[in-house]
Amino acid sequence: MSSSLLCETVTGDTMARLTAARDVATTADMVELRLDGVRNLDVAQALSGRRTPVIVTCRPTWEGGRFDGSEEERLAVLTRALVLGAEYVDLEWRALRHAYDGAGFDDLIRANGARVVVSIHDFVGVPEDLGSCARAMRSTGAAVIKVAVTATRLSDTLPLLDIAKGGDAVVIGMGEAGVPSRLLASRFGSRWTYGGNAVAPGQVSAARMLKQFRFRAVGTTTALYGVVGDNVMHSVSPAMHNAAFAAAGLNAVYVPLRAADFADFLAFAEALGISGASVTIPFKRDALLASVSSDDLARTVGAANTIRRVRGGWEAINTDIAGFLEPLEAVWEAHVLGAGEPKRNTHAAGQVHPRVSVLGAGGASRAVVAGLASKGARVTVHARRKDQAQEVAASLGVDAGPWPPAARSWDVLVNCTPLGSASAPDSSPLPGGPFDGRLVYDLTYRHGESLLVREARRAGLRTLDGLPMLVAQAERQFEWWTGHRPEPGVMRAAALAETGHRDTEASSRT
């Protein structure tokens, strides 16, 4: 069991909306009632009929909240909440330091210290004097201190580990890089953490924390895994891997790791004891270079998408190639080789070599080129930066071509760029075509079709999106990390549910 509790934050602009949100927040251990911003505030109504212990917060505008009244009015709200039985009230340390408007917050702590949380929120970064701030907050006599900082790097959250050693602290890294501090609160030593619908930067819903990230099952012996990259918050990988861990009965969890650079990830992984990671844009080459050993495929393509901790460092492999080829096998013979132009694409009698244009020059494109070369395709790499396309092409023994590819120059088009993904949903690397080949394979995945897939399908081409590849490569990662094959279909079902896709067979169609 996790040693950290989960507190669900609820708010509303009216009492009716606040209490409605409170009453459906029944899965968390506590509820934080954010009273700031409620127009017709009634403290008694906020507390009456509650079924879960509460923390009452009335955050002023100068600490990132919505309460713009006087400090005397705010003190009255918090005092009233304590009188009516609130388990905790949250009081900003700045209110104590500066005694705004002469309000008697010190008196409130002296009378009710066992039920007070003294908090500090830095929405810019991590204060250099964070340790001394925590010591000063502890000296106030409050039962709990809450330290929330803004993390722009994973390693920005590491000072929170020392602060939490006192056992009386709630520690949080706000922002995307701070998300692991919320999901892995027990590993940070936090007394509790907060879930909610993005009431604070980087906040994850309580339902998702409990269901997908198995919050209550994470403890000091839980094996930690994650997806590391600079745009991982929309990744489907946590849903897939956590579903597979649960189905296999393994004490493990997988979280998003939004790193500033690969050195940032390595520092965080060392401090937290990360066992393995999926690696995505833009760190696949960095992962290979940082590893003490790697497989032949990773060395061939010059990129690794999977690492695990071994004695003396990290071991790296590449599962992208096998993952890319698996969905392609189902359509290659019938829809690529079977409808070719043998005279133009044949190097020897009876041997067809389809022309494949690969868009992009990152780690994924390297794996795709290597996989296609193994099938005898004539591969050309295209990238907006000509030098990048030429570098990838030269390293793998294929050709580099113009951006975008010329009309009638390809039988198969493979998109390895992020255009069309959740981060760029309205974009396409080939807007409007022309679509005069046979197959478009878009490695992006998202809710619904990408613009590239939609336009290619309408033009009559066979299409594949990136979800089947994502599942196939993830299944291989899981087995390499754990020594167990994932339960058949569990990762695919989780990916479909997370993205709202129809069955993946439907994404491969004419």
C-alpha cells in the first residue's frame, strides 16, 4: 500500500457547483475544498453533509488563488471552517511572514496548529533557499507543511526528497516536469498529494491517478518505469504498460517523464531508482550514447527507444523496427508488392523493390529505414532540413530526397514527423497530397484520424496509423523489462480505450 494519501481538489464558482463536485469526489482519501472564487460563499454549507475528511483552502490572488478580499475576511473564513470541524485548513506562509492587513494568522496556528497546513507556492521555479524556507515553516507550529515549486526539469523536484524526510511535509512539483512527484508521492515521502481537474499546473485527475497509475499500489518496493521525452504528457504508453503490469500482477508503475535533456532524466532516474524507460523524441540517440551496452539493431540505426538499468549503467535496445514491421506485414504482399510496377521497381527478374519515401530524420525514421531496407525497399529520406536527411540516408546506405517528395515518386509514404500527432493535430507533412502511391503509413496516433491518413484514405490509398506499431513495440519492451509476455490483447485494449480509436484493424483500410 502507498504510504501517501490522495486528496482530490474541487472548486466551483457557486456553492451549488462546489458541493456537487465535493459529493462526487468519493474515491480519494480527502477532499480539498477551494473556497476562493465561490461567489456566494457559505462555509457551513461547504462542510455540511460531507462524507470525506476535508482541507479548506481560501487561496488569495497574491498566491495564485482567486480570493481578492481582505485578509481579515479570509481569516474569518478559515476560522469558521475550523469551528465547524474541518480536518485541516491551508494557510500561506507568506501570510504569516508579512501579516497582511494585521490579520491574526499566528493566533490561528497557536490555537489550532494540529489542524493547520502551512504552504508555499512558487509559480516561477525552485527557490534557492528552499531548505531554509521549509525549516522556517516547521517552526510555525503547524502540523503539516506544504511545499509546491514549479519544475522545468525533472531534477528540479529532487530537493523535495530531503524536505519530505521529516514526515510532516506535502511536496509537489508543479508543471509537466513535476508530474512524477504527484504520481510517485510515496517515493518522494509526501504525506499526501493532490489530484484534480488541472486546478493547479500539472495536476492529474484523481480518477486517473487511481485507475491508470495505480496510486494506492505504489510503495517503496514498486519498480518504476516511464516514457522519457520532451512531449510525453499525451503519450498512450502509460495506459498500455500500467494495464499490462496490473494484468500480470507485477508491483510496477509507469509514468510520464518530461525531461529537459537526457542528462536531466539520468539524474532523476538515479535519485528515484528508475528500472527502465521508453525513450522518444528527441532523446533516442542520446539514450544509445549514454548506455554501457546495446543490441545490434540500436547500433545499426544509431538510436535506442528502450533502456533498462544494469550493473554499471544502462542497457539499450531498439524495438521500433520490429514494432514498425509487424503491422506492415499484413498489407505488404497484397497492397504493396502485389500492385507494383515491376519494370520500374525490379532489380532482378521477379523481384519487386517498392519505392518508399520516409518523412523525417529523427530516431524513429532511422528505425523505419532499417526495417524497410530489410524488406528490399528502395528508400528515400525526406526532411525539411536537407542536411539532416542526407546524414540519416548516408549512415544507413539509402538516398536523400527533396521536401516534400515529388509527385509519382513513391509507392509507400511513411510519416515519422510529429505532424498530425496530439501535439500538432491539424497539421500534415503533405497537406493536400498528391496521393498517387499505394500506402500511407502515419506513425502518429491520436483520437481520430490524422489529416494525412484522412486525405490519403479519401484518395483511395491503403492507410495505417501509428497505434498498431506503438502496441507492437511496447509489447516487446514489456517482455524485455520483466521477462514476461504481456497478457494477450491487454496493451492493445488499453491503447484503444485511451485514444478512442475503433479497433486497430479499422485503421488499416482502403
